[in-house]
Amino acid sequence: MALKAKELRELTVDELDEKCTALKKEYFDLRFQKRTGKLEQQSKLKQVRRNIARVLTVRNALEREENTKKGK
């Protein structure tokens, strides 16, 4: 399931970090399954990789926004 950027923007930076960690663990597990030949849905790798990118993009945008509010 693809994550929506709109939903991700409602989360805090800490929640985004947790989401990213969980996605990276899932991606690692999927890569392991692929190497052992047990991965049935190859497209799941691409989907999880893109979800990680989405989370990191929103997280970086939130951090930039917070820094500009602080005057940095």
C-alpha cells in the first residue's frame, strides 16, 4: 500500500522517524526474501523503496520549515 504524502504531513518528525525505521526493516526483509527465492511479489520492493523516499522527503520538508520558523 502506497503511503500518501498528505497523511505523512500530519505526523511529527519523531513519528516519521519511526515510520522510516519500520519501512527500512521491511525493505531489508524483502531483500532477504528475494535472495532466498521466497519473494512472491517483486513489485513490493519498489513500493517500499518509494514509501521510504516519501517519508524522508516529508520529514526533510518539515525540518526545513521548522528551521525557517526559528530564524536559522
